[in-house]
Amino acid sequence: MTGSSELEDVTEDSNEGATRSPRLLEQVGEGLETVRSDGRAHALALGVAIVVGLGLASLHWVGLIVAGALVGLVSPTLGRAVAGAIGVGLIVLLTFAVSLGGAIGPALAMTPVSYLVAAAGIGLPIFGSLVRGIV
């Protein structure tokens, strides 16, 4: 009989976790709405999203998508999310250009590759920002 009571305990624990999950989602949703509507909170969250996104983009190109997604999550509308992602892409490209230093001339001379870099630098954050249309 002890086996059935252990099974009941596990079932009760899993049901308790299921009731916590919707509450957690509600709290996250309320937090996002606060960030999207309060100007000061929005500016702070946008700054954090840009810094985290730049940090991740310096490690891997997927960081560009994450940067766009983070900016999109804190944006009040889909249009502003896309506009913010374009801004993040331009910041990334500017940071990349500054990091090249004196080699910027030869890098720009490699036209097919430089077009790809510019397209990826702006396009990937835009792709990530489309998460705002879902959330």
C-alpha cells in the first residue's frame, strides 16, 4: 500500500506545479505590461536589453537575434519593436566598424562580404524582434 500513497504524493506535487505555472505566466505578463507602459522602466529595460544583446552578439551571431527579441519584448507595439531592432542593428554595425579601426577601408572594399555583414547586422535583430507579435 505504500506504493500507492507515494504515487498520490507525486500526483499532488505535479498538480501543485501546474497551478504555479499559470500564476508565474500572469506575473511575467503583468511585469512586461508595466515595462511597456512606464517610461522610466521601459528606458531601463531597453538599455539592459541592448547591453545584454551586444554582449551576446560579440560572442555569437545568434546574439543578434536575442538582442532583437529582448528589445521586442519590452516594446509596446510590433512596429516599435521592429524600429528598436533596426536601432540595435545599427549600434552593432557601428560598434563593429569602430572595432576594425584602421582596417575599415579594406573591409569595406570587400563589397559582397560587407553587404552580407550589413544585412545580417540589421536583419537578424529584426527577425528576433518579431517575437513581439507573439507575446
